[in-house]
Amino acid sequence: MSFDLLISNLSNPAFMFFILGILAVKLKSDLEIPGPTSKFISLYLLFSIGFKGGQELSHEAWDMEIFYSILFGISLSVLIPFYIYFILRRKFSTYDSAALAAAYGSVSAVTFVTGVSFLESHQTTFHGHMVAIMALMESPAIVAGIFLLSLFKKEEGRSISIPTILRHSLTNGSVFLIIGSLIIGFLANPSQAEGIKPFTNDIFKGFLAIFLLDMGISSGKKLDSFLSHGWFPVLFAILIPLINGCCVALMSGLITQDVGNKFMFGVLAASASYIAVPAAMRLANPKADPGLYLPMALAITFPMNITVGMPLYLYLANL
């Protein structure tokens, strides 16, 4: 693997703003992104990637590759939580293991967005249906995590409704917006959609950099509490996503020969959700410790993916 890819990612302005956010916390700076601004930027990123994906999807010729790709993505989000749960159960409670299984089986829209930016910087494209696959991979992992919880730890006096969790995961703001934007982008008149292209394309990387600054601040605040759990969650948050991403980047060659698509499959398998899953776990699994699953996904797995992971997945996708 060429280390030029790694150096390129480490010097990416978006990643350096993420590090700046962590440094701001450690150096006790009063730097912060106001809550409403942070929420707006999150919504913008989801809207932009969904709309652009819908536009790309509208230009694609539907074939069996797209069908198999969707089936492959959904299967990953169902199967990954099961094997992860039994690894984690050796160290953590049923509640924490189920929450982490859901988080690592689900996907991170922000990691996906960063992957899109990474591909663009290397003049590589991917197909629009990958955005639909990302959106479809959120909910199955959440349902799998709740199924594992209900199977291995039935709480007295508390019944967990799978339909309720499924509805909640589908109507979660981030999932709902990206699916809605995808559909609107797919249905939009091409000439009229061109009118908002400066908003969806030209300012995208600037907003991504500010968002990652905010993510760095959030990560820095949770890092000390997380490290008190010892070495196991740190190693898990590094190694398991790398294994998932590398294996899937290679396995996806059975579904598609497009390098960009194989890379994005690797990114999706390696990412961990820290938006939709925590919202669902707060409802269905309140005994799980957010001080564990949030920092693992946000402070360890996310920066690992955008530094070491993405160059590695792209290398494997090119084999």
C-alpha cells in the first residue's frame, strides 16, 4: 500500500480540524460550535449526500448488480452485530454488548461522507445506489441489537417491541432526512436540480471541516471517561472495524468490479453509528452505558477509519 495515501489523509484539512477540536478540549480552550449551528451542519451534510446520491441513482440503469449490492449491504448490517455481540459479551454486560453490536453493525453517515470526499480527492467515483445502501443499513443493525438484547436478557416488567424500534429507527431524523433527500434527488427535474448544485456541491467540504471540528470537541470531552474501561475497548474499536472493512472491500468484488463501490462497501462495514444507534438505544436499552459506545465509535473508530482505514480499503479495492 502506498503511504502517499496515508499522508494525504493525515494532511486533509477536514481531519486536521478534527484533531484541532480534540486539542481544544485538552488545552481547556473555550472553543465550541453552538448547538443550533452544529445541528444545521449535520442536517446539511445528510441532505447534500442524500440529494446527490438520488441524482446519481436517477441516471443509473437498474440491473442485477444493484439488486445484489442492496442485498449484500443489508445482509452485512444483520450479520455483523451477531458475531460482534459474542466477542463483546466476554468483557461487557448484555446491555453494553447489544448496544455496541448495533453501533458496529450499523453505519456512520459522517464516515460515509468523509469517504466520498476521500474518493473525490483521488479522482475516483462511485455509483449513486451506494447512498441508498447506506441508508438501508442503519435500521437492520438496530433491530439485530434489540433482538440480541431481548433474547439474552429479558427484563422483568419490560417488553421490547421490535416494531416500535423499527419505526423509531426509520423515523430518526438522520435516517429520515437522508432517505427523503435520496428520493427527492431521484425524482427531481434535472434542470431544476442544477440550480441548487452550488449549495449541495461547492460548499460541501467547508461544512464538513467545521462539522469534524465539532466532532473533535465532542470526542475530546468523552475520551478520559472512556479510557477508564481499560485496553480492551480501545483494541476492539481499532481492530474489528479494520477487519470488517478489509474483508468486505475484498468480498464485495463478488458483487461489483467498480473500485469506488468496493471502497464504499469497506467503509460502510468498518464504520460505527454514533447518531441513529444512540438515539434508538436511549429508548430501547437505557441500561447501556453511552460513555462506552459513543467514544468507541466517535473517538477511536472514526479517526482510525479516516487515517489508516480508508487508504487501506482503497488499496484492497484496487486489487
